[in-house]
Amino acid sequence: MSLPLCGSLASLVVVAGVFLPTRTFQTRSVVRLPLASRELKAVKTQEALKQRASKRTFQKSPPPQPPRGHDPDAVAPSTPQPPQGLSRRRTASADHQPSPSGAATASLAAALARERIWRRGEGNAGPEEREALPFWQRTWFLALLLAMAAASFALAILLYLGLDLHEAAPAQSYAADPDTVVEITYGSVIKLMHERTKFRLHSHDVPYGSGSGQQSVTSFPNVDDANSYWIVRPQPNSSAKQGDPITHGTIIRLQHMRTRKWLHSHLHASPITGNLEVSCFGGENESDTGDYWRLEIEGSGKTWRQDQRIRLRHVDTGGYLHSHDRKYTRIAGGQQEVCGVGDKRPDNLWLAAEGVYLPVILRK
């Protein structure tokens, strides 16, 4: 499973967690609220009809009047008796059903009780109400939490196991074992690191605004920049081949990998300090003596290795490849000037850093 797929799964779980409760409550509100409202309306209508029927009954059955000429006290029984017609109707209705006001009140109370149960939620409802809900509505929140936890755990595992650290950081081509000697051979693609400032020799398709107007060369602070790779080449028409080691005093060329131009110098002034300008010039099939640099290895080494400090001296002008702390502020802001100086200085020293180092090919 790739990281985009895992991200999509996590997004799906989050969207489900947002919309599932909303849809559930919307469904319940649409189904339950109209039912409660209809029950309340029906109860009120029934109560009104029964009240009207009671009024008509009282109007049709007036109480009987005593006969004329008789003394009410003389013929009246000791216990008052209700009228015959009204008494029979009320007795019959009392034997078989509750009073209209009592039934309406009971129905209204039941409807309000159901409404209160729904508003309190499923947790406060009784067993019958709880059993009426589907299983997924009673357990969706717990299932959502479990799914989110599983997705988060899977994402963490994939980030830990599937993260390609080689893409995030520049590839280190030299061996991790310090006892292993890495030779620089023709055809190797390397970065040259300025020993004191740790900036890399760099070029880009931006011309100088002064001097020759050729492609500018600087030193760059970031390690993972693709414009800092240089291909080590021999002189034209040389017998040297790819995979051959490079010895002290050999004349080499450095071809910028991205633009295919050559590290070059001439008598133009550099933009900041006014020293010899260093630029990129020419092309794949266009090169001259301004691209020639003589390799000088510091110490007793005879062949160029990665752990050795070197100087590159320009053949035509005699200037050493040089850099310092002074930086550009506009087009190449934050990058250091690279120039040529005529004498040996600590700022002339460079080291082979990241790159692709071709192995030495032994020839007969």
C-alpha cells in the first residue's frame, strides 16, 4: 500500500465520521418528529370531539321537573336521584371507557413521554426503544473510533517502513567504512566542497551581469542541489579513458552536468572582489584551453582520492579556484562568489564530496 492510498483511506474514515452522525440524526428527526406531532394533533382533535358530544348530550336531556301541585319536600326521596336518561348514559359510558378528559390527558401524556424519550437520546430510552433501533445505529460511534485508530496505526507503520530516506537526503556515494579508499576516476560525477565554508561548487543558467556575461559560477550552501554536480573529463584527444585514476599534476576538465558547459576562467574581473572571473562556457563539442585545470593534491598522495584536499589551478591564467565568505545579494542571493586568485591560500582548498564514483578499471 502506498502513502497516497493510505492517505485516501484515512480521509474516507474522517469523512464517514463527519457525515454518518449527521445523516443518522436527520433520518430520526424526519421520521420521529412528524409522528409525535400527528399523535398530539389526533389527541387534541379527539378531545375536542368528545367535549362537543358531551355538550349535545346535556342539551338533549334536561333534568325532569316535579309535577304541579305537589310539595317537593313531601315527595322527594331521602337520597337525591339523578335524572333517568342522563344517569343511564353516564353509567353505561363509565362502565366501558374513561371520561373524555381523562383519555385525552392519558394520550397526551403518552405522546409527550415518547417525545421526551426521543429528545434524551438513545442512551436514556428504555429497553423497548433501544431494541427498536438498528444495530449499526447503536454501535456506529464505537466502530468509527476503532476504524480511525486502525487507519492512524497503519499510516504510522507505512511512514516508518516505506519512507525513502534516500530521496530526502543526497546520496552519499563514498563508503561508510573510513578505511575504504575511494578513488576519483574519469567519468565520475562529483560535488566539490569548499573546505572552509562547506559550500559546494555550483552553476546555473543565469549569466553574469558584468564581465564576460557568460554563465555564472558560485558556491551553494545546500547539499541536495542538483546544479552542483560536475563530470570529471580528460583533455580532448587524450588517451585517458573512463574509469582511469587521476594522478597529481594531470590536466582535467569539469563539465557541469545540468547545462553541459565547462568550468572556465579568463582575464575578466569577478563581480564582487574583482579577481579572475570563473564562469561556465562552451558545450558538448565546444571546448578550449580556458577549460583546462591542473590538479594539485595536498600531501603525499599520488592519485586523487576522496579524502584528499586538492587545488585546481587554471592553466591559461595561473589562478587557483577560490571562494570566500562574501555573498551575492540579488540574483544569486546567499551564494558565495567563486573566482580565481594567483597565489595559494587556505580558501583554495577543495574536497570531493557527494557523487557517483566509477570504480577503477585495471587495464593491461
